[in-house]
Amino acid sequence: MKKCVECGAIQNNKHFYCIDCNKRLGPPLTEEEEKKEAIKIKETINDLSNKADCFYVSKTDKAIICLLCIFSLLHALLILFGANYYRENQLYWLGIILILLSLSIAIDLRFPRISWQLYKLRYIFVFDNIDDLEPSRFALLSRRFFSKLILIIVAIAFVIMFILSFYKIPAPAPINEGNIIIDWNTTQY
Ligand SMILES: [Zn+2]
């Protein structure tokens, strides 16, 4: 096995010149180098076939799944510890929607095959054999884009809700108007 120093093409020992760029080839690779090259080629092939598989869960997907789970847990903790704020402002529904949203997106990302099976059920009366249907490239891209968007929304919502639940806006200082003292803290409406 020989490797071209110019373009990196791998070729047979019989060649003296690179079949790709016509550069003169050096001596054959050592056994150690050949092993390394074989591993590299295997990795490249794996990578390409993963990209071709529309249901492949990438590392980025996994990171987003992790973050979505973390933020839904944080929202749950916030509801638990900021319960007063949520009760006073009747915001439980918002917290629960955010948790359900991030969990459902995480499940959809983690198990793309299952969500695709559910998704294509809508075509059951349109096509004879829905098993042959494959998601379009656009559908896959928009699914990944949507998951990132939801992650950003859930994260921003957490920061805002966290600040609102634990940072109390101070009441204005009492104003002395003649003899009447208006104390905002004790004034009854
Ligand atoms: Zn070459």
C-alpha cells in the first residue's frame, strides 16, 4: 500500500506515480501505517453511511437531548421551589407546557424511527403502502432546526422565570405628602 504525499490517495504497490495527481510515489507504507490507514478508511465509511441514514442520531442530537432533559428538570425544580410565584401569577400551565415540550422534542430526537412511524400514520388512507415512505431531506433538516429552536426557547424561559421567581422587585420608598404618609407596603387597595 502506498500513499500519495500530495493528494493522500491510497494505491497499489505496483504504481510508481499517483493515479490521481501523477506525483511520484514514495516507498510503500509500513505495517503500522497501513493499519492506521485502514482504521481511518473504516471511520470515513462509517461516517458516510451514518450521514446517509436518515434516522441516525448524531452527537449534536445527543447533546440537545441531554440539554432538553436538563432544562425540563430545572423547570420542574423551579416550579417546586418557586411555587409561591407560580401560584400568585397562575403560571403553572406555562411551566408544565415547557416541560412537556422539551421532553417530547427530546423523545422525538432520540427515537426518530418511532416518531416517523407515528407521523406517517396520517398517510395511511392516502398511500397503499406507507412502509415505503421515507422522510424528506427538508423534513429531517427542519426537525433538527426545530429542536434547537425549542432548546433556546426553553433555556431563555428558564432564565426569565428563575429571575422573576427569586428576585423581588423592591416596592417604592414611602412618600411623605404633608401629613399623609403613603406607605406602598401597607396601603390596601
Ligand atoms: Zn496524488
